[in-house]
Amino acid sequence: MILTITMNPSIDISYPLETFKLDTVNRVKEVRKTAGGKGLNVTRILKQLDAEVIASGLIGGFLGEEIKKDLDQTRIAHDFLPISGETRNCIAILHEGQQTEILESGPVISEEEASAFLEHFGKLAAKADIISFSGSLPEGLPIDFYSQMLQVCQPKPVVLDCSGAALTAVLKEDVKPKLIKPNTEELAGLLGRSVLNDVEELKAVLSEPMFTGIEWIVVSMGGDGAFAKHFDKFYRVTIPKIEVVNPVGSGDATVAGLTAAIEAGLSDEAVLKQGNVLGMLNAQEATTGHVNLANYQILFDQINIEEI
Ligand code: ADP
């Protein structure tokens, strides 16, 4: 079983508008509302892959109930810890080819809720073969909360996809995730400088002491594919050109593909191909977290994995 963790889920609302007018009324015809947050995107992709998956994290209030309903409708198993705060709304206004976002910061988690979650998580983790942690931590949780979760679930393999201070905090601790998947921007954020898409530079960067002990590092590079390190092997992943509809959530789809492939014990080549195929399939669809698996094999066969 794969356990996915979303600590700060949301109801994602999209408002398409022909023109966005300030200081007056804007009427929206086609509102789309979905259960969001990076971990829930991962979960939806895993479900489409027919993986056995349970979604967990923190959920509260009326919008928390809506998220549960949304998951029930798609027959996704879930076991969230209820909290007293209200799960957030994230609004994207799509207008004149632009996207204006209004993101609520979400609930503030109390100390009691934090320790109750660690206990809840420990029980779920004991039943899981592999666990994914995705996205930001809500306010109130200490910045090393993912490290505390890693302690609780060890030695279960964890695929971690977060950025900024939460990721830096994990890299400082002794208990390591099995895999991290920074994109180029997140990698630059970790290093405090930009990184060239150059084999020798990427090899040097991923060999830096801050990454010691992490078995897999997959740097995703959007349309340029990916660069990966597994133990002491380095791989360049070259992908074909595709027609992109909406790349939002491609990184989450990649995480789902990598996680399912690792759980299945696939070869390095197959793990990397599956991760990239799912990222690409997500980019080819309008709906985040939705993939058309009929095109899986066609893309899989066009990806080139080169050990360098
Ligand atoms: P994130 O969403 O975390 O920023 P990326 O944008 O790197 O992650 O996307 C993850 C993967 O999805 C890429 O490694 C690639 O396989 C695929 N992908 C994303 N954007 C594109 C694109 N524009 N063209 C082709 N593949 C893409």
C-alpha cells in the first residue's frame, strides 16, 4: 500500500473570465472546484495507475468535508486527522491569458494537533510499503515536522517533494528520505545559486555533502526531462517534444510515477521512465492530476535514459 501525505490540502477553485475587472462585479459561469494540494494530485495519479493508495494529512471544517466527499466520489481511500481550523481555498482567476492567484495560508495547527498527527501517521505508516510527503507545511507546525515524521515511520521508504525551509530542515537531519524530487528552481533555492543544465555541474551539485545519504535525487526539468542520481550512478533523462496543454501538477504526477515504480521494485531505467511519462501525460491534459494512460507506452518508448 502507498500512503500519501498532504499536510496543507485545499479546495482549488478556478474562475475563467474573459476580462478581470477590478473594483466591480465579475460574474463567473464555469467554476471548477477540486480537492487540491500536491499530495492529493499524487494520490489521484496513483489511483489512475490502479495502485493501492490511502491519502492522509490534516483536514478541517466545511471545506475539509468537501475534500473527503471529492475523494469518496473517486473511490480514493483516505484517513485524515481532523483539526479545529478550516481547510483553505486556493483561487486561480484565469483571465486574458494570465493567471491571478489568491492563496489562503490555511489553518494554524496547535501543538496537540501536531502530536496527535504524529501518532495517527505512525499507525498508518506501519501498514504502508512506501510513503510520499508532498507540499508545504501549514502554519503552527515546526519547520522540522517532516523530519519528525521521518523518525516516526523509519525504516519505511519516503518520497519527499517539498521546498524551501522544510526541505533544508530535512537535509540537516540523520534520518533521510529515500527520494527527493526538486525541480531546477527548487534545487537553485537549496544551493542559493542557479544551476546550469550541464552534466558535469549537475553531477558535482548532487554529490555535495547536503545530499549525502539520500538514495535517489531526481531533478525534474520540465520540457528538458530530468537528471537523476541513484546511489553513485548518474542518469540523464531525455524526453520527446510534446504538445503541452497544462503543465501544472506535472511534478506531482512524476512523484506518483516514481513512487509506484519504486514500490514495484522496477529497474532504475523503468523508475525514471515511469516518472517522466506521468509528468508528460499530466502536461498533455487540461485537468491537473488527470492522465490519459492510453498514451503511456508511446511516450515510454520515446524516453532515453543514459547513464553518464
Ligand atoms: P514541477 O511541476 O515540480 O515543477 P516539472 O515541471 O519539472 O516539475 O515536471 C515534471 C516532469 O513532467 C518533467 O520531468 C517532464 O517529464 C514532464 N514535463 C513537465 N513539463 C513538461 C513540458 N513542458 N514538456 C514535456 N514534459 C514536461
